[in-house]
Amino acid sequence: MAIFSKYPIIDKGYINFPNSSNGAMYVDLTINKDIIRVYNLHLESYRTDAVHQLNNPKSYSALINRIGKAEKTRKEQVFLIKSHIDKFKGKVIISGDFNSTQFSSTYNSLKDSRKDTFIEAGSGFGSTYNLFNYPFRLDYILVDDSFEVLSHENFKLKISDHEPIITRLVVN
């Protein structure tokens, strides 16, 4: 994970997720006279090696257990993130790989009253990850209501198993 900025970074930090190789980082940026906190998250995945065994009926129980465990872990990770956000009194951008669809409690808990830049200015399915050629939107940029979303774009690049996204924002 990384966050690059043309704006001055005045603070930064990492949020460790216990018992996970995943984590979150943040930077505080000065833009005009505002301090904006940008989070980059990588939440727990399903570890799709079990998904690839769907043609083996004996693997179903392992898959179901893995899904349940990942959901529980993400719920704990979201609690840590939201607790961290609650201590910050400025404007917030949350971005990253949530490893959850927009119908999940993970997404909805983080979205809360924030704008989803894809919903505001994206087009098409917004897919960022494909599993068995089925498109999923697992990567997001969520912004406080004080931002105006000018654009949201997905890139069909093969530099990762996820596709990158970008948004253009105006701070109000």
C-alpha cells in the first residue's frame, strides 16, 4: 500500500489489523486551508484458492468456513477503521480494496453517509475484480459530503488481480 500526494503530507500512520496480513494506512493532507485525511485500506480477503475448488464437493464446507471467517474479520477491521475516523475532526476520504461488494455490511458500514465516487460519477458495472469472468466491484473511493465528485474512472490494466480506479474531487 502507498499514498502519493502533490499536497503537503503533515501526518501519516498505519493501522495494524490483528491476526491479519492486511492493514490500513492514512495521511493527513493540507489542501488550501483544509486538513483532509486519506485512508488506504486492504481488508481481509476470502483467499480464493478455496473458491477455485468449487468442482470438488468436499471443498464446500471449507469454502463456507472461509467466507464466514473473512466476513467476521472484515467486521472487526471496519470497527477499527471507524473508531480511528471518529477521532479525526476533519474531512475524510476512504479508499482501497474492501474485498466486499457494495451490498455487504462492510461496504455499507464504511460508506455510512459518504458518497461513493463510482455512484456519483462512474459508468458501467464499475468492476474492479473478475472471478470466473464474473465482474465484482471490490475497490472503492468514499468521500465526505463536503467533496464534489467530478469524475470516476476504472482502468483495464493487468498490473494486479484488481483494476485501479481514480477520481477527481473538489473540496468544498
